[in-house]
Amino acid sequence: MSEEESRQQLEKEQNNNNHNNDAVESEPEFSENEQEEVNAEEELTEKGNAMFVHYKSVRKFKRLNNTIDIARLLELLDDYPDDEEEINCIHMKVNSIPNLGLERFKNLQTLCLRQNFIIDIEGLEPLIALKELDLYDNKISHMRGLNHLVQLENLDLSFNKIKHIKNIDKLVNLNNLYFVSNKISKIENLDTLVNVTNLELGANRIRVIENLDNLVNLTQLWLGKNKITKLENLGCLKNLRSLSIQSNRLTKIEGLEELHNLEELYLSHNAIEKIEGLENNLKLNTLDVANNMLTKIENLSHLPELEEFWANSNKFDNECYEQVEKEFKNTKTLATIYLEGNPMQLKNRATYRNKIKLALPQIRQIDAT
């Protein structure tokens, strides 16, 4: 065989080998269904790996965030000296009281943490000299971590998520106690707080006035915007001067016979049909019965110190002009009267004010002007 023939034979064998290799490579490793399963498994694996990496990143970020948060909170109080008596952290995104590092403020008397993100009351143990604590507008659901603050005089827990009053029985020096706009349905656990003079429970879910017998020094009681249907259980509050029970479900003025020192009574936005039950409340200087269902101005002539009578938006008609004069002509202290929004005003827009002035020459203010 010549050299040329040998070369051609070798190229032919190599081509045959390449063709065989291509055939092997083109032969599928898996069937179509098997390949889909393999692809799905690979995709799941990739997603799982990605999720794991993301999870680790989130945890790392949260740890870093918490570290930054603690550092930031500690820095909030950097400028306060150790002997500081008053600290204000209002609307500063505080979410943890312990992270503020309050233990160095041994002489602290006033702490204001309004409008923050606090969930738990904790970290206040070192503040034994604290007299005023303001936690207004946070996210607190449970009352705890307070009973050791025995010097506390003012406590504001308004605008939180509290359902039950509890764990403050040791705070016997309290004077002012605020629970406005929570989720409280029952007045309870206040028996030991005999020094409280001002109690605010407005905008809750209270249905019954109860458990106030021991609060003999109470001078102000605020119960507006609840679900109270009856004035009751107030007889022991001999020192009460101001009672607000607006926007409830009252239909009758009653239960005030023993409140001889009452000076201000706010009963607006109820369903009261008659002015009555004020025979013994001779110190009244302000009476608010606006937005009720009253039809007559009556049973008021015996109130010698009455200064303001708010009775707008009732059902007083034209005959009430005579009633106004009859009830108030001898009440020399009366300076302000609100009667707008009644038929007696709506039917006589042009002459209403003059009629009131003629009936009550001592009046200095009629309605808002």
C-alpha cells in the first residue's frame, strides 16, 4: 500500500470513530418525563439554596438592626447627666425601655416616653424616686412592671391597648391616673389608691360605674365615650367637683344626690329626656346637657352659682323662651348660655339673640359668639 493510500485509510477510520462518538453523545441520558423531573429537582434545589441564603441574610440584618437600635437608644440619653431629674423622649421610635439604659439616673423623678413603640413596661426597677411616668400613645397591652414605683404620683397610660386595670395596688401615692382610649371594660383594682384626685377613663368600653367607693379624695372623674347606661354608685365620692359622662347611653339624670360639692357636670351626647335630679347640687357652676332629647328648660332656678348652661341641639321650641326667663332671671351668676340648634333658634334666626337678651339681661355670651 502506498503512502497516499495509507493516509486515506487513516482518515476514513477517524471519521468513522467521530461518527460513532456523535451517535453516543446524541443518545438521550433520560427519557422526556425523567428529564422534566430532574429539571424540577434542580430548580427546587436552586430555590432552596436561595431561600437559605436570604434567611441567613435576614437574620444577620436583624441582629445588626438590633445592635444599631440599642446603640441609637443609648445615644438618645447621652447628653443627660447622671443626676438628671427629668427625661423626655417623645416620638423617638423607642421600642424598648431597658435599651435606654435608665439605671444610671438614680434621681430621676419625671420620665416621659410619649408616642413611641413600647410594648412592655420593663426596665424601670432602678427608678425608685420616680414621681411622674408618661407612657401615652404606645403599644402597651398589659399592666406590669409598675408596682415597685411607690413614689409615683402621676401615671398616664392613655392611648394604649390595655384591657384590664391591675398590678398598681402598691402605688398609694398616686394623685392623677389616666387610662383614656384603651380597651378597658371594667373599673377594678383601684381600692388601695385612696389618694387619687383625678381619674380619667374616657373612650373605653365601660358599661357600669362601680368599684369607686374607696376613692374618697376623688375630685375629677372622666367617663366620656363609654357605654354607660346609668348614673350610679357615686354616693361615696363626697369631694367630687367635676363629673364628665358625655357620649354614653344615659336616659336619666339620677344618682347625684350625695354629691354636694359638685361644680361641673357634663352630660352631653346622651339620650336624656328631662332636666331633674339636681336638687342637692347647689354648687354647680357649669351644666352641659347639649345634644340630648330635652324638651323643657326646668328644675334649674334653685342653682344660685350657675355660670354656664350648655343646652344646644336639643328639642327646645318657642315656649322655651318663657322657661329661660323663669328659670334664670334670678341667677345673677349666669354669664353664658348655649341654645343654638334648637327649634327655638332655628325658627327665629333673626330674633333669637334679642329674645334671649331681653329675657336674661345679665348674659354676656350667647352661644359661641
